[in-house]
Amino acid sequence: MVPCRLAGGTRRGRARAGQRAVRGVFTIGLNRRFADEIARTLLAGAGEDPLALADTLVLVPTRRATRTLADAFLRAAEGRPTILPRLAALGDIDAAELDAAEALAGGIAADLPPAISTAEREALLARLVAAFTDGATGQPVAGAPAHALKLARELARLLDDLLIEGVPFERLGKLVPDIYASHWQRVIDFLGIVGAQWPALLAERGRIDAADRRNRLIRGLAERWRAAPPSTPVIAAGSTGSQPATRELLATIAALPRGAVVLPALDRGMDDASWAALDQSHPQLGLRELLDALGTARRDVADWPGSPPAEDRRLAFLSEVMRPADTTHLWRAGDPVELQGIERVDLATPRHEALAIALALRETLEDQGRTAMLITPDRELARRVRAELARWDIEIDDSAGQPLSETPPATLLRLVARALEAGFAPIELLALLKHPLCRLGLPRADLLERTRRLDARFLRGLKPAPGLEPIRLRLMRDDDDAPAEKNAPLLDLLTRLETALTPLTTSLPDTATRTAPAHALHALIAASEACAAADPADESARESLWSGEAGEALFTALGEAVEGWSEGPPIRRGELAAWLDTLLTGAVLRPRRDAHPRLAIRGPLEARLQRADLVVLGGLNEGSWPPEGDTGPWLSRPMRAALGLAAPERRVGLAAHDFTAAFAATRVLLTRSERVDGSPTVASRWLVRLDALLGTKAAATWRGGESAHKRLDAVEALDRPTGFRPRPRPAPRPPPEARPTRLSVSRIETWRRDPYGLYARAVLDLRKLDDLEAPLTNADRGSAVHDVLDQFLTRHRTGPLPADAEQALLTLGQRTLGELLTAPAERVFWLPRFERLAAWFVREENRRRLNGRFPLDTEVPGEFKVGPLTITARADRIDRAGARGWEILDYKSGRVPSKKEVEELYSPQLLLEAAMALAGGFARAGATPEHVELAYWQVNGLGEGGKIREIENPGDLVAKMLERLGRLVEQYARPETPYIPVPLREFAPAFNDYAHLERALEWSSGDDEAAR
């Protein structure tokens, strides 16, 4: 076809002077800026008349493409006042857009039923899915509402596929089940029920599916234009006609007296054999099917006026890369020269890939007026790039926006649901209280101060029982550390939270009660509003949750959900959080940002018709770009084929078309990550084909070029320090009056092994907070065993043990450890070990008592002085050893100190307790002994159940210890003596709470292993 002058009328009833129009089917090559070519040609045909295009209608694939084309018209007009043509999006045609596009009285939409809302549709489908049971077990296939919603969305996608391809729902019930596996037979039976019931459910509500309505609108428009062709120009630009209804409309437009269809990047240079052999994954298949629908041969497609073809070796090379598998025997050898302007960089990880892309975008800004665009379907990569650009204070426009579920208002709702579901476990409770929107009627600073106190004093360590009441009981304990009156603000905080959540706890009072999702969601919204209110008595204060762009978007989304989910499957307390997360999945907020005008991030669909001076194609790995050919959970590949649905590879073909369009930009950077989450990745099939076409040697030369090395070096160098200068080892020297004068025996061990650790604990009074919901540790179990043995010996202090002593000890242990070991796996593992320990302990105790060794006391407090230093201890057990002697025993549930550690005084606890006993420091145990024996009792339940290791020559070791300790006390009494970290790494503490303050890697020579 060639341009022709049309004499059709305009809205003023006559052709404008000089106005030119085009008719038929055209194409614009990949090496041309599609939108600019459209705008330039239409403006040229309009001449000098600024109103000439006012009646022209241009249909493009997406709404973003309308903005791109509008910008192209403004550029082409070069400041001349011009009325733009009417622009509409084919992919998003709805009633409003059709009426606006047609401006015809009555409109097409008036005769059609309204579309069912997405929320109501998903709720109804979820109800059907929830009723679908496994034929073998009778259990629901979807065990929870969140799972039912996920399957409902997949089912909705299947129904849309049927509607788009024009497959009647009734055919779902006509699949032959006998030729499929048994589980597919049950799925087919269910789909048959859906196919029969779904139209009836819609009819009851006077609704139709949105895809069905779109098809009817588009086909209605096509029918109207065929019956009464518009007198004004209609141009469809950039669409590949991937849907039958769209193809029908494009065929109608192409046949209009003043209609034109402009195809994007039709490959007219492809040989006929390859054209005939196109498969579902080829980028040109959609265009071939569209041309078939238009009744137009490929050779009859003309160049868009004013956009003649240009010889481009890169495009010829790209056509070879995409050659169908059936004709790859015709491949010619590629030449790296054909890839001039194309770079490829393979990065180690997504973090490195994002940094390389951010550097490339930032580099573009150094050239005045140049633009750059990242195109990727990988949302995680896009977020990483945005974060990396923030280091230069660059805000970039991301067409995909951000997940609505991650905005502050949405996270508050999610945290409220999780806190209730978790029984107000510390982690979930603190996450809710510390959320920036949570107020509970308090000033923000006051709320945070109360929350920090609650966190540090009452929520650390082992997880409390579910509910707020166990936490309230902790607060009401009246002890010296936390008197009850001091905790009144914290009790008030819990009361405020309880009051705020009343709507939710009323709707879902326990884990068994079920309610409609709409009711649960309404209650959750009310509770979240109360949490966010600065003044609970002020109704308007509750609206603060919905302020700002994120709040408004969430309010709209939840309002639709409340309205639509009244008929969904009922929900319980423990299912609300997961259901809400699933409900918000896919919801997007596109905030109005002050983004940089020359940079952009686009998805492949949004990037259509757009161009930039530098185009970065990121995330080029299989499964990402192109996406996986997923058939979904409801149909297998043969079942889709039997229904006449497109193969999953069709998505690959559409992705390939987007890739080829972007690949044709003037400058292109291809990137991928070699590993993601620690696992190796597979390069995109298009990169593999590109390498194969080049050949091994040429591909290696191209990929290993100077520019690629420069980019890799820049990524490595950006965060690399320019040099390493070791810092001096910390050596604090507090004044004598600040140094400790009272230490426990365990602190003496810390003093020997890590003086800095003693300084941090005893001088700075820094204490490590216990972990939140800390798991049960060996220390916890060891303490419990200590308690059990202490209780047992307290009851049987003198005389021989009773005959049932072992059973009595077992009963004590099972009761005490049973309260501690809540998990069945822990009980199975640890209780048998305690049984072995109990048997061994009773045997050993009987043996000792026959030899006259009886406990004098257990858990005995004591103290004595070494110079100005007071040393305190609590001995696990002191036994009588002869007429005037004692034996001090130390229970160890873990490792017993080595002989060297004891002799070198790096584990001095027992020696210090011996010195304390000889100095009369254990007055509660009786008169001062004349001699002391020492022994470790390993009570871990391994082997026979326990083991005893006695310390030889304790008297000599005690004397040696006192001499060394005296020197140590004297040395640290001097103000010039520093508290240095870990003097000898051989004796470094096994667990060091202050390692991050000691900064060993900074002051060591750089030897990481030595520093550790």
C-alpha cells in the first residue's frame, strides 16, 4: 500500500486543506523510533492546519503507550500549536475509553451488563474451590482460605483464557477424563461443574466477566465500524493482535476507507521457509497470525510513509538469532561487528547486576540530554537498582510501582492480623507497637518509650504463653527490679492495645470461630484504625490510616474487597493474616514521585513503543526473561491443547517480541546474574542462541571486551576501600574509682580471658539483651537439671537414700523438664538422657553416702576478699569430706574445663570457691574446713549418665591462684593498666557478648582467622 489522499469529511463536514491520510497495513522497522515515526508522518500530512488531526483516532497497545505517543507528537510539532489526535489504549479498552474514543450517542457499553468486580469474582471462585475435595481422602484440596484464593486466581486466569480465545465454558465438561491420570480426572470433573455453574452465578447477579465484556465491546465496535465506517481517520499502531477480538478489530480498521494498521517490526527479510515454520515461542508468530486475520500477505505490507527501510546488519543478525529451530541448518556465521553498540556483562549475583545497571544509568546522566531505560520483568532486580541509585540521590520512575502490601498502611493491617494470630508473641507484638503508624492514643515518643521498656524488661528470653494476660502477669510482679507501680504505663499500654483490637477479637474470639472474610476484614480495618488513632475518642483521628497516596490506594482496594468478599469461604483467626497477604498480592501503588526525567525502569510490556539512548535489558535468565511456560494448576499441556488454548510457550513468543524490539536500540547493555540465592542460573535462551551464532571464540571475544571489563571493574571498585589501616587495639583505662571492687567468680574468669569484656560489663554496665523468643539452649536445660538435683538433695540431705530414690528423682525431672520442653521432639531427645542421668546420680550418691560423704548444703552463697576486691560465689554443692574437710562440687551440663585451663587459672571457679571456703566465706555450710577437695560432675546424661573428674593437688593450685590473683588485682588497681580484648586467643571465651565492641578485625593485622 502507498499513501493516498482521502477526501472524507471531518467534524466540520469537509476535508481540511493539505490533510493527508494513509490506508491499509504498514510496518515500521525495529531500527526506527516507532512513536516518533507515527507522529512525524501524521503531522506532515496535517500541513499547517493545527486542527487537522483533531478527528483522527489512534489506538495503541497500552495506556503508557498513549503517553509515549503524545510526547512524540509534542516533539515532532517543535513548538507549533497543534491539537493532538485522540489516543486510546487497545489493551485497556473499557466502557469509559470506548465512549471517549467513539463519542457516539448511546455508546456500545449501555447495552451490556456491567462487569463483575475482581474481588467478587475471586470470592465466588474461592467458594467453589473450597468445596472441591480430594476424591481419595475427602479432604478439601484448598486447606485454607489463602490457598483457596490462590487457586481461585489461577482458575480466573483459566476462565479469562477461555473467554479471550473464544472457547465455550461448556467444553470444560467435555474433556475425556479416561485418557488422563486419576487426579486430573477429578480436576476435570470439578472444571465441568465450574463451567456449568459459573455462567449461572453471573446471571443471578446480572454481571458478566470483564474479559467477556471487553470482547463484546471490541467486537461491537468492529461491527459498528463495518456497518457504518467512520468518516474520520482511524489508525491502530503498535499492536500485534495477540487476542482474537483485537485481531477482528484490527482487520476492520485495515478495511476502513480511512483506516490504517501499523505493525511493529515485521520481519520482511525472513526467508519463506522460516516464516512458514514459526513456532509458539517465536517473536513473529503473533504478526503472522495477525496478517492471516487481515488477509494480507507479508510482501504486501508497506513501509510507513516517511519511514523507509534502512540496511541494518544488527537487525539481520537478530533475525538469525531468532530463526525457528526447523531452519537453523540455514544459520550463517555471525560477526561481532554486527553487534556494534551492544554490550553484555555477566555478573556474579543480583546485587552486582543491580550495581552495574545503576552505574550505567548514572553514567548516562554525565552526557547532557541523553536518556537511559532499564527494561526487565524481574521486580526484585528493579527494586535493587532503585536502591543503588539512591546512593546518588537519584529517584527513578518505575512503571511497575511498588507492592501495595509493603506500604506503611498495609503493613500495619498485616501486623495487627499477625499479632492476633500469634497470640501476641513478642516478635509480632513489638513489630506492631513499633510500626510508624501505630499510636494507640499516645504521643509517638511516649509509645516508643513504653514499648522499649516492655521489650527490654519483660519480653526477652523464652517465649511466654499466648495472649496478653501472661505478659500482664509479668508486669504485675512486685519485685525489687520492677515494682508494680513503675509498670503502670506498661499495663496501660496493653489495655489500650486490647481495647483497640476489640472489633477483631469480637469477630474472631477464638481459633475455632469462623466468619465471612468481609466481616473479618471489616473488623481488622476497625482495629487497625484504632491502633493508628492519635486520639481514640476522636472519630476523625481514625482516618489518619488512610491519608496519603498509599492510604488512599489501600482504602480503595480494601473497600472493594469488603464489598466483594461477603460470599467467600469463611475464615478463622489463624487464617486471616495469610489470607490478607494473598489478597494484597499483585496490588500495586504507583506513587507520584519527583523522578529524574531522563531515567526510567520499565517492564517489557510498558516499554513498548518507547526508546532511550541507552537501553539496559536486565535479568536475562531462563525463568525470568523469558518466563517459564507455566500451564497453571488446573490444566495440563495436553488438556489445554484439547480445549484449543494457546500453548504456554505463547508467552515466550510475546516476551521474545518485546526483547527484539528493545534489542534494536542504538546502545544496548545486556546483563544477567550467574547465581541467584546461591544457586547457579541458566542464561536466557536468546543469549545462548546469540553465542551459538557468533561461535565460541567470537562470543568469548565479544563478551570479554574492554567495555565489559571496565564495567566489572567499576562494580568491584565502587565499594572497595582504597586501603587498609589497622586501628589500635581498644585499651580503655578507667580511673581507679570506676574500676570494679566486687566481682563474682565467673567475672574473674572473664577478667583472665577477656579484660575488655569485664570492662564492658562491670564498668560500663553493658548487658546483652536476651533474644526475643529465644530457643531453649543447653544453658537453660542445664539450669533446669541443676534445679532438679538441688530439689532432690534438699529433700534427702542426710541418711541413706530411699528405695524409690531413682523414681523420685525421675518424677522431679519429668515435671521440671516437662514444663520447659514444650516441643515433642525435645521431650523425646532430652527425657531419656535425664533417665540415664538419674540412674547414674542415685548410684553415685548411694556409693558416696556409704563412704560417709553427705551433702552439707546446696546453692551456697559465699564471698571473701583479695586485697580491696570482694569476690562472690554460689557453690552448686558442698559435701562433708572426713571430720574437718569439705568437697566442693560443680555441676557441668556442658564441657568440663581442661586440666590446662584449670592450672593456668583460665577456669578458676572451683579454685576460688576453695579459697573462699578456707577463708570462712561459706558460713551457711558450717565451720571453716581444714582442707578442701574439688570435683567436676558432668551431668549431661551421655554414656552411663554422668562422669566425675577430680582436681588433683587443689591446695597447691589454690595457693598459685591466690598469688596470681593478688598480682592481677594489684596491677589493675593502677590507673595506667588498660582493659584490652583477649590477650591470648588460645584462651578466648567460647561465647563473647562484646566481640562487636572489641572490633578485632579492625585492630588485627587483617588476618580474619587470627582476629576471630
